[in-house]
Amino acid sequence: MTQDSIPSGNIAKYLRAYLDFHGKKQVELTDVINKQKAGISKIVNCERGLKAEDAMKIWSWLGYKDDQWRRLYVEPPKSIEAIYPVNASPIEVRGDVEAGVWREAMEWPPFDRYKITVPVDSSYGSIPRYGLLVRGDSMNKVFPDGTVVIVINYADLGRSPMTGDYVVALRRSRCGSEFEATVKAVQVSENGDMILWPQSYNPDFRPVVLQADRSGDYGNGMDGHSNGAPDVQILAVVVGAYQSIPRASF
């Protein structure tokens, strides 16, 4: 293939689709074609052309052995259905959450986000879902470090947390206005208190009690559980999880 077979402007229209299809992050291209993040972003968003020699490098990096690199410009990988099958849907992984101690809630910049394809769950219809990367080991019986949990905000779900839910909890940082987050299993006691339980092989982790607001003033406007202040809230429920399979070790 020649440079003449590339569309005018060298716009790689389907580069993002290939990245999503292969589970690759946009940021990884910085090493593949030796360009800065800003330049990569413009190429992926079709604001700047992709040179033929760079397209060849990307094609090889994606694992293709043939010389059909021009498909990055003119054809999606196999078909749109191959990227997002009828019984699956794309989920954006937009940040990470600590399964352990409270840690600053981390929402990634758009450049670092990526998509994974997960089975469609008809129980939740069109309610928005997103992914969070689990860090830490306080939930490693269920969500080992590196697991992507699929979550729905309770505000979108239209119900309060229930015993047995795995949840993402937020609290205002004691050192500023930022929020800290953690993922835990929740138990709702008879008096309305919520207990956030670790699910870990490490016995050092202890549960956290969120006391119900007995005044009738539901402080945080979400679940009425404030741990003595309106600075703690249960944000989201985990509705699924994705875990890549590591290589076996002997």
C-alpha cells in the first residue's frame, strides 16, 4: 500500500475503534509512535492526520501480521458488531478507588480513560454505568487489586443501599475540600446504621460504622448516613466486575 491510498488529510477515522477493540489505552501510543500526549489526542480525535509510517507501527503493535494498516483510516475492526456485540456494551473506566484505607477519590483526565466491553445486564436497562479500577487488598476475596468494578450511582438507581450491596463510599477529606473514596460491602442494621465491611484475607482491616442521622435531617441528601457529619455518603453500588486473567505461575 502507498501513501496515495490514504484518505485526504491522513485522518485515521477508526483508530479509536481499534484501540477500544483491543483494550488499549490512548496514552500507550506515546511510546509506539514517539509523540506527546497532546499530539496523540489530536490524532485519535481526528483533529490531526496520522502518517503512514506511524500507522504501520500502530498496526504491528496491535498484533496484526498483515499489511492492511490502511484500515485504520477507512474500516472499523471486523465490524461494529465485533466491537460491541448485541449482548455486550462498552463501559468507560474513568478512575480508581481504594479497597483498603480511605484515599483521595481519583477521577482520571479524559486522556487516560479507556473502555471495556461487558455483558449487558437487562436488570438495569439504560441506567448509566461506569468502571472504577480497584486498588488495595481490603476486598481481595471478591475484588482483587486490579479488578475493574462496574458501578451505578444510587441517585440514578433510585434506591438506598441495602444489606449485601458492594458500595463505593465517599467522605470529605479532613485535610481539605477534596473527597476520599473506598469500596466495601454494606450491612444495614436495625437502627439504620450502616456498617462498611472489608472482604479481605488480611485480618488487619476493620469495618467502618456510618451512623444514621436520627434528627431526621438527611445531611448529605443521599442516604442519611453521615458518621456524625454530613461529609460521608454512599455514592454507588457495584453491579459487576471485570478481571483480566494473569498468566499461570509455578
